Amino acid sequence: MTKADIVNEISEKTGIEKIAVQASVEAFMKSIRNAMIEGKNVYLRGFGTFVVKKRAEKIGRNISKNTTVVIPAHFIPAFKPAKTFSERVKKNVKVAEPEPKNDD
């Protein structure tokens, strides 16, 4: 599902013009983005939490030059779904069965 699909679905369900819905969706995403850039977490009850996680400093390898590289500590955005949301996804999304192999 894309942002355009979300805008279309909200517009159809609410009767609000797509332009207004798109502006609202963009403002919503910008608010979350700005809060996380400031180091704040965003809590949406029943949906999930957008969190800022700290990654520790670590040693990496540049395999093309066969050297070690220090990757400094940094922060990354992450999403943690609400428990009820996770449970509904687990319950409703089915794992696709692998197709049987035909060795002819």
C-alpha cells in the first residue's frame, strides 16, 4: 500500500476531498518526522510507537580494502507495533504454502 492508496481510501471512507486528505497525511507524517528528528518518541495508542533507538559504536570491515572501520554510535528511527495490532496481524495474515517441487 502506498501513500496514494492511503489517501484514496481515507477520501472514499470519509467523503473528504483527496487534496485535503493528502495535506492531512503529509502534515501527520511531517509531525512524526520532526518529533523523531528532535529525539522524541511518538506514541499512537492501539497502533504503535515510533521510537528513536541508539546504536552503539562498533567495528565494521571494508572487505574490498581488507581494513577495519569504526562505525560511530548513532540514532535510528524504528517502529514498534502495539500488542493488539501485532496479535491481529499474526492471527489474520496467513503464511503462503510453498509450491511442491516437480523434478521431471
